[in-house]
Amino acid sequence: MLPTQTALKQAFSGCSAFPSRRDPVAEAPAKRVSKWTARHDLYPVWSAIDDAKNKATKLSDAAVAEFDKASSKAQAKTGQIELYSANFYAACTIGGIMACGLTHTAVTPLDLVKCRRQVDSKMYTGNFQAWGKIFRAEGFRGVFTGWGPTFWGYSIQGGLKYGGYEFFKKFYGDLVGEENFYKYKTAIYLAGSASAEFIADLGLCPLEAVKVRMQTTIPPFAKTTLGGITTVTGKEGFAGLYKGLYPLWGRQIPYTMMKFASFETIVEMIYNYLPGQKSDYGKGAQTAVSFTGGYAAGILCAIVSHPADVMVSKLNASRLPGEAFGAATSRIYKDIGFGGLWNGLPVRIVMIGTLTGLQWMIYDYFKIFMGLPTTGGAPPPQEAK
């Protein structure tokens, strides 16, 4: 019989000297609000956070919808890609190009400081001091010195490495037989990754030589990738681009063996720990597992391959013309000692851990985009009933 607060507000809008209060019972009789429920209008920051969360959710949903739409179009053009077919290996190669080329280029500033500190440990006292000094002397472009050969070299290497790994994993798996694959899976991962990296380094080596020289000479001996290749071949011939091949193999092959074998093992352990099967998880969860497994594998990779990485930098930067590989290695080791082989390790752990995690995330997300399963450990064989 008495008017509600809402009715009074509508009748005397703008005339009341008292703040109006909403009547939850009158406005939503089917949903009674507890008197203990906090009022959002009293907490504007809370409301702003909720608005931001809602907007982020909408953007995320829109991004997922666009991804699914683009994925459907790509799969419609390529058709259903059969596992271990030529199209499958081509897709894995493209995924490897994207994974390695983009990530290595993004961390060029870290790589620049790492290489210079490996050649001269007294050049900088820390990363931020190094970037500040380089920026003041050479500008923003100087911080990204060597990005060109980095992009091209690691794009080639990434395509051959990831595509080659999928091929050799299947090849060695067929040699031992399906029933023995799970039993010898770690050996298969190691052999497959080593074979792929052996070939991939043939494409990486010339551009790695140019990159290291650009980053360790002040000012850089060349401004462009093509200019660097021309300068090296003009002075030392084509062989000058490959004088760091042996130490590159010594760095990259153990690195890749650890990268792939430990990743497969860690991912399998994660899915064994989680409830349900791998297929029960969506795209986001599977790529999160890929990043986690990749980051952990990257830390192990950095430790295993770091001494060879130091030698690669030293040989490319200071190997004398006509000097034999063994003689150059002995001379450098006498200069730096065992401790010198570990210069720049903390920087490289951060760099390689981040790199490897992002590479596996990009690679597996691209496989999802093309309708392929993500990379992971082999499931145990089914027992016959």
C-alpha cells in the first residue's frame, strides 16, 4: 500500500535532498540480494577492475573466435593434413621457421650483450649498464645489432630443425617398431633431434658467423646481412663462413638433443600429473603446457651447451686466418681457462629459457592452427585384453 523507493524516485527525481537507494526486491523480486552483499557503487576501483576483466574476457573470446575462423579457412584450403605426409612435414617446417626466426630476433639485445661479454668479460658490468652504454653510443639500432643475420639464420635453422625432427622421429620409430617405441622413446628423441640439428646447422653457420662478427666488432664490421657475407667471403673465401661449423655442431647438437628429449619427457610428466587425458584439455591449456615444458627444457639446454657457445663466439671473433681449428681452440682455452667457458651463463639461461618456452608455444599453436596434434610424450602402449 505504501510507495516503493523506486516510485518515489521517479516521482520526485531531482527534488530529494537524500541519496536514493535501489530497492532490490521491487526491481528484481525473483532474486533477493543479501544485506551482507557489498555495494559496487561504494567501491569505484572494484568496479573498474570488474570492467577491465569483462573487457579482457570479451577481447579474449573475440580473439579465439577469429583464430578459429582463420584456422578453419586454412584447413579448408589445405585439406585434412595426414600425419607424416609431405604436407605434414611442410607444416612443421613452417611452424619451426616462425618459432625460431621470430623469437631469436626478439631477444637480439640479450644475445648482443651475451656475445660481447663472452669475448671480453670486462666490457660491461651488467645487462642494463651495457644496453645504456650501447644506446648512448649507437642509438636504438645499436641495441639490435645483428638482428638481420639472426632472423634469416635461425629461420632456416628452425625450419630444418623442427621439420627434420618430426621426420627423423618417425624414421627411427619405424626402425624399432611400434611396439618398442615407448620402450626406446628417449633414445629416439635424442637420435632424431641430433640428426635434424646436424643438417640445420649447415644452413645456420654462415649467418651465425656474420651475426657474431657484427655483434663483437665495435663499430660493427658490416651494417647488413648481405654486406657481412660479402665482406667475409671477399677476405677469407667461402670457407670463412664455415670456420665455426665444428664448434657450432658442438654447441647446437647437444643443445637440441636436450631441448627435444627433455621437452617430450617433461610434457609427458605434466600430463601424467594432471587429471584426465591430454585430449581433455583445450588449446590454451595445451599451449601453456608446451610453454612450461619448453622453459624448463631451455634451462637444461643453456647449461649443457654454454661452454661450446663461448667457444663459437671466441672462434668467430678472434680466429686467425689460416689457423687450424685445434690450434685456435687450444689458444683460446689457454687465454680464458675453464672458468671463462662459463662467462655469461646467467644471461644465457634467461635468454634460452624464454626462447625455448616461446618456441614450443608458437610451434604447437601453429600445429593446432593447422589441425594437427601438439607435441608431447608418447603414451604407454595399450595392453591387449
